[in-house]
Amino acid sequence: MKNNYTYKFENTKKFETAMDKYGWLIYDEVVPLAFIEEINADLEAAYRLRRTIQKRNGIEEDMKGTLHHLLEPGNFGFELLSQLYCDAQIRHFLKGNYILNGINGVINLHHAHPYVQKVHRDMRSFTGSLKLMIQMIVLLDDFTLDNGATFFLSGSHKTDTKPNELKFFGKADRAVAKKGSIILFDSLIWHAAGKNYTDIPRRALTLSFTVPYFKQQLDYPRFLGYEAGENFSEEMRQIIGYNARVPANLYEYYQLPNRRMYQPGQG
């Protein structure tokens, strides 16, 4: 099946055109398959941990197959971010510096009905031409029509009106692509994960990036530790959010410019 939403990775101009017209696009087979297998291996233990917490807190049914906040010491998260996949495109879309809002995963299982299969958009408020968030999907398995390739209602990022399910599933395009590919999409677009009709789990990572003043889903600098950030490169400090922290007391607030929690250039 030929996909009309697939583009060359390096072309920023085509990225801008596609994101404006459709609200999403695919970069084929960007991430090395050896690294994809490392990620898949890490997901097993990560899912067991999160599943235990989901069940303990009584939210297991709606969260089946979902893994949140995968930036942890010893797993793939830091290596993935350090590769700066689509950095130029994200900077172009958000018009400058950006930070990680969330790094999550989805294991699309046969007969499962997680919240991601509902028609939704990832920005609750409609901001029109003001772009605050962009999403990235890293395909850990092939996305096919049978195993739940994501539905995107192309062009719907330009309207605040949620489509009814009949219209959405009748007109939406499918993100059919190979393992290792990357999908970028405007967080305002209406979309939904497809149902997996096969017996083999279909896996993916979902990352969101925002302008630096947008609140993160998890306070990654505090979660990882402020001291840990001193060992990161400048690029990693920026993306993880170390340059856009909120002071928790007057001592943290009253600092020389180079030691302030919220650094210049964050918007």
C-alpha cells in the first residue's frame, strides 16, 4: 500500500507544507532496527512495573497496554533523546527551544480497548495557528491495517470541532509504515489508535514535545534529580527540562543568571 504521507527525513520545507495541509507525516525507517530491539526488550520490565501500579490504583482496564514516563536510568530513554531525531523539524514547528512533555509507550493488544483507541486530540484546548505541542510516534513494529495502524483525520488540526465517529472512521487516513519509522503530528489533529485484529502485540513509543513554558506531564528534572542534570549535555538538559524549571523556594529564585531555574531563551 503506497502511503501519500511519507517524506524524506531531511526536507524541512516539505515538513512545513505537510504539517500545514495534513497535520501529520511519516519518515520511513529512521531508527536503526538494532536499537528498536533494545527498546522492545526494555518495554517488558517497564510494562510489568506500570501494570502493577495501575492495578493497585484501580485503573487497569482503561490503561491496558499503556506505559507512561519511560525516561529512567538504565533504559533506552536517554539514548533515544540524545539522537535528536527530528530536532530541526520540532524546532521549526515550535519556533525555537522545546522540552519533553512526555515519553510513553503503547502495546496494542488483541481485544484490548485502551483510551488511545477513542477519537481524541492531545491538546485539550484549540490554539489554532499558535503551536504549543508536537507529537512523535516511534514504530517498534510494522504498522498495518490489521494490527492497528493509527487513524488520522487529515486537516482536522485546523478545526475545533470534534468529528463524530462515523465521519472520523469513514474519512480518516491510516499511518501504515515500517518498523523504525517516525510519525510526527500536530497535537491538535483528531486521531485514534486502530484495533489490533492479530494475535501479535503492536508496539510503539509516543513522545510529546512542547514550548518550554508548557507544564510537563511529569517533572522529569525533579524525578531524575537536579544533580543528575549536571552530567547531561546542554542539548539533553534543554530537552529534558532542566533549563525551564520552576523555583520551589526563595533561595532557588534569587540566583545569578547562570544558576537560575528558568534559563534565557525558553520563550
